[in-house]
Amino acid sequence: MFNKILIANRGEIACRVMETARAMGVRTVAVYSDADAQAKHVALADEAVHIGAAAPAESYLRGEVIIAAALETGAEAIHPGYGFLSENPDFVEAVEAAGLVFIGPSAKAIRAMGLKDAAKALMEEAGVPVVPGYHGKNQDPEHLAGAADGIGYPVLIKAVAGGGGKGMRLVERPEDFMDALASARGEATTAFGNADVLIEKYVTHPRHVEVQVFGDGTHAVHLFERDCSLQRRHQKVIEEAPAPGMSPEVREAMGQAGVRAAEAIGYKGAGTVEFIVDGSDGLRADGFWFMEMNTRLQVEHPVTEAITGVDLVEWQLRVAAGEALPKRQEQLGITGHAFEARIYAEDVPKGFLPATGTLSHLNFPEEARIDSGVRQGDSISPWYDPMIAKLVVHGPTRAVALKQLERALRHTDIGGTVTNIAFLSQLSAQKDFAGGNVDTGLIERHLEALAEAPVADSSIRAFAAVSALGLVAEDGGPVAGGLVLWTPLVQSISLDHNEARIDARVTVLGQGLYDVDLGETSHRVHFDAGTWWVDQTKVRARTARSGDDLTVFWGNAYGFHVIDPLVREEQAGAAGNLIAAPMPGQVKAVFAEAGQEVKEGDKLAILEAMKMEHSLLAARDGVVAEVLAHAGDQVQDGAPLIRLEDEADEAAA
Ligand code: MV4
């Protein structure tokens, strides 16, 4: 086994690889960019080498610099993770030329799968089913159109260098073929510098089922399948293993096809053979076709680990170090069912817009496996993929695992950025998905309902109001001495939620006992028997406050913005003579004295309330008539602090 390896990656996959390496007694070297100096993967490693600026092209894609870092630190091998340099055959050759081990397949195996037409021809030869179509060298448009007629419409035009749906066009009718071809070629040229295409029969109701394979360079085994049909714009959202509706016969056929694919290219290490399946009438042994092979460890590998009990990274290190495959095919089996949900910092209602932010709050349920490259307090930077974590559950049956997924999502609290958790929760409760009727169009068909922002009901709003007033203590109980002298019996608070205003009047009936009037409804919020209640419902919520932002985690993360009472006063046009305390608190400083001229916006006093400092500003130009409060005073909501001279008097003076 290696003594030391370098991980040429960042984020969750770098952390994932390091955890197994550490468990195997292998020392680890991290590499990091300017943006990642404080990152979790750097903290986890035994050593770390800075490799450049934040942009991937200036750090994580600099093969030569990474190889130099490995040589310098005495690492014997490089683990590429996924993305970045993981499927770059030139990098593999450079690593080997430097006398290091690349933990993955040979450059030759990667190249064999790099272009779709050559890969298809190779697979056909190896006896792996491929989608009927034309993948020859003749790129003459008339010839391709003729091939499409022969295949039968609808057909799919695919760029041979393509990936992720780029350079792909669905053509329903012969008369549309030439335009679609020109457009696919144009896109392929721009994206890949290669205009070549292939033509395929279009598989309706496609499902994406992939087989995990593992090779030693000669022989391969498979670790069964994963279903990754729940995608949006070619981004996987929830993956599972095994595939719903899979039979032993189809599994055997697919697994064998995966093994043939891997052995045909002398595959070494972890790889995935992707199949497209016609899901319109169940899975059939003659109803799956090779799509492409991913020559790396994939994001969704944990679901396979969950059902097989295999640590795929351990296998990667062992095989790369020259050991035999740890298990034979007949020693591998499936236990239970697993799901993985990808938690992203993204604004789903705004079209899945990637988001950034500092993770002020990061709390995961104990019962799930969490693969994450960030910790509480870390930032999601705009430089890299905004994935926060992969949440993986494993249960005895699909139904149980799905319930575990729903529960784990409900108990994941992330504050400081918007996330797709509500979307994942709604998806995990979706009927077709729950029934195992998955296909690649499911998300798009139900997008409107799935992407809706969750709206807090009045119980959640009432609890948010009490929390926003600072009446919920750090430890989750009611604030101690909730009836201190200066606390008024009725307090108002305004919150923005989901682009609407909530005005609440909270009446203090006793410590930990409040009546919350929301206008249309009112609720009794109380603390009893060690927990908060809204009326008769137990509050299963956590709250996180960061400045004026309040997040209430109650099944979903509901975001509230606390409207500063001072701003509220200004909005009400209160520009009279008195500058009053907008809320109860302690006067920290007064910057005005009688006779002083002030301008609108001048800071006249600071009030500390609800653990925050509030600046009290002059609402208009004027002259200070009287200072009514002094630093250190406890004041009530509405207490006059500074009085200005009447405008009429000033004009007269
Ligand atoms: C297909 C197909 C239907 N018929 N090929 C999309 C990306 C690329 N990897 C292959 N893709 C597809 N190829 C034939 N002959 C439908 C898709 C497809 C798809 C495949 C897997 C997962 C999600 C998808 C979403 C849209 C289309």
C-alpha cells in the first residue's frame, strides 16, 4: 500500500478520499487554490500545497503544478476525484512519466471511451448492446439523412465529442433533419471543436440506469446498478440503488454487459457504464443500450457503497497499489435500498440559480451519511460547484429508505444561503417517484409544483414573530426574566416572508406565554414541559438569526427578514419632533446636545436591543431642543430620547 497520496481535487470528494486513506494508514496531501486556503479538505489532510488562483484553470486544472507538488511532498500516487483532471488522458500520461501512480484507468482506456462513435463501435464488437443507429465516418449531410430514414423517426443527432446533452438534437420528422443537423454541428464545433455527429433511434421514456464496474486492468466485476433518472437539464438530483423495478434477469444481463465493456478496454479501477433504458413497459433484458462510460469514481458512488458494503475508494487504492480485486463477483450482493440527494446552494424558485453565502448554520441528521466539503461557518464561493452536501440514506426496502430520505431532509438545517432542500423534499414525496415510476422527464413534467417556494403557515409565522422579538433564548427556552421591568406588555414586529409583509402584535401574558395576533388569525405561543407549543401543536423547529435574517427550520427552512422598527417608522413618514426608542433597549450613546444643528440622517444615538445595535437617525434637518436620555438608560418602546425644536419655531428664529 502507498505511504502517501496526493488528492488532486477539492470539496466533498477530496474529503471523502482522505477519510478512507486515513483509515488505511495512508498519509494525504491536499492541493488548494487561493479560494480554498481555509477549506475543509485542507484541514483534513496531513499536508497541503498551494497551487494557484481561485479559477480552476489556474489551480485544480494545472497538471504540471500538481505533479510537482506530489514529487515535492513525496506522494507516490495521485487520486483525481471526479471532474477537473479525472478523465484527462494527457494528465494520466504525465503522472506516469513522472514516476507516479495514477489512481484510475490507463490513458488508453480513457481515450477509448472519449469519442462516442469509436466507443460505440468498440462496444458493439464486445457484445454490449448499443442503440440502433449510424456511427460511421461519413459525415455527408445527405448520407446522414439517408441513415436517419433507415433508422426510422424520431431520431437523435448526437455530437461524437458530446456530453451533458450538448450538440444533441431530437428530430421528429424527415423535413426537419437538415436544420437540426446544422444546428447540432454548430453547437458541437463551438463546444468541442469537433463537428462530427452520430445518428440514433430516439428512445422514448428514457431511464438512466448505470452499472458500477471495477477492474484490475484485465478482469472486471460489477457492483450492480444505480438509477439516476431524476435529472434536471442533465444534472442528477436524486440517485438510488438498486434501480426500481429491476429483475434478477435484467440485472444479470446489464451487469454482464458492464463487465464486457470494462474488460474490452482493459479497465482498471472504478468506472461506470451508463445505459439508456426504455422505461415505457418495465425493464427488459433486451431493452437497455450502452450510452457512455465514465472513467472515474462518480458523485453518486455512495449509494452503491451502501447496498454492497464496499468502500470503493479503498478498492481504488488497493488496486492502484497492485493488489488483486478484493472480491469476486459471486461474493458481491445487495442489501436493502439507498438514496442520495444532492444538496445545493441554489435558488430553486428563481430557476435553480446558483447561490453563494456563508453557512451560518449547518446541521445534519445523525441517521444519514453526509458527504460534505464544507463546515459551519464556511462559504459557498462562486468559483466552484455549489454543492453543499450529499445526503445518503440506506434502509431495508425502497419504501423505508424513501421515508428515511424525507425525514433526513426535514432534519437538515442550513442557514446563510438558500438551498434546494425544499425541492428535494417535495420530490421525495412525489407520487410517481414514490411508486418507482421514474424517467428522465419526471422532474420537468412536475417542475412547477416541485419548485414552489414553501410558504410558512400562520403557526410558523407566530413562532417566527416570538423568535424575532428575541423571546426565544439561545438554549431554545424562553428568555430568562421575560417580564423584566421595561418589557412592554404588547410589542409589534414586522417580518418579510416570501415577498409579503407580516405584521404581528405580541402580547406578553407571562414568561414563555404569548398571544400573537397576525391580523387574520392569532395563536397562543407558549413554553411548557421543556418545549415550545403553538396552540396545541408541539413546535419541532430550530431558529437561526443572522443580522436581520431569521430562518425557522420547521420541516422546511422558512426565511424571514426582520424589518427594523426604525425603518418602519420612517416608512410611516414619522418626521416629527421626537426621536423615540423604536423598541425597548439600552441607550449605548447619545451624540446630540441642546442647541446643536443636525442634518437629516445624522446619527443621534445608539440603542442596543435584541443583541444588536440600532442607530437612531435624525429624520429631518433641525435643531436639538432637548436630550431626554443618557447612555446606560433602559428605555421602553416609544420612549422619547431626543426632541427637536418645532420647525415653525426654527423658521421664526
Ligand atoms: C438518448 C435519449 C433517447 N434516445 N439517446 C442525454 C445526455 C446523453 N448522455 C444521452 N442522453 C440521451 N440520449 C437516445 N437514443 C435520451 C437522452 C436523454 C437523457 C439520458 C439520460 C439521462 C437524462 C436524459 C435527459 C434527456 C435526454
